[in-house]
Amino acid sequence: MLKTILSISGKPGLYKLISQGKNMLIVESVNAEKKRFPAYGNEKIISLADIAMYTDDAEVPLYDVLESIKEKEKSAQASIDPKKTTPEQLREYLAEVLPNFDRERVYVADIKKLVAWYNILISNGITEFKPEGEIKEEEVAE
């Protein structure tokens, strides 16, 4: 699911990939407005599926971190407000969901963005974070 959810540098929020045109992508905001517009190749666009968080020994895919937050919050909005919380509280929160995160390379701004993205996804009904292949493998294993 996160393959089609995009972050566009310089634009707040998250966007869903709708279509591809010549030298551009058609995206739609992941919020109540559902505003569509073109995103061009000169903008830094990244899929949430391609993002990972630094830990002490490796990098953890963003979907694993989002799943951990979802388990902690029982699929509800995050219990902290990223805009009003102190940096220490944000680090403590991330330590609860990703205990071995790299405290030197994961900045407070990254944690704020992570919590904000989680809230955007949950409030818009996007609760499946794992790639489709992994979901099917887990169902077969059970």
C-alpha cells in the first residue's frame, strides 16, 4: 500500500499516486480535500515504501515502524501531538516503538514527520502498511 503513497519535498502532507503522464505524475492529496495536481520530475518525490529509519545495527523499513506505532496506539491516532511535544518526549515515544533507533542519525524533525504521517494515514483510512507480498505470506504461515 505504501508504494503509491508519496512524499513531495517542499509540500506538506502525503500524496497518493493516481496516474503517470509524460515527465510528471498525477497525485492526489491524502486528506479530506482530495486535491489533484501534477508533480514534475524536478521535485523530489519519494514513495513511503522506499523510506527506512536508522537503527544501531541496520535500517528498518518505514512500514515496520508504522506497524509498531499502530500496535502501540491500537490503530488509533498517535497519543502525542508532534507540534506541541518536546524533543525528549518525541525521542521517548520513538524508543517505545523502535527501541534501538540511532539517536545520532534520527533527528527530532524526522520523528515529528513520522508521527504526522502516521496520523494522516490513519485518519484517512489507510491502515495496511506492509507490502502486499508480505501480507499474503503471513496469511499462509498462520
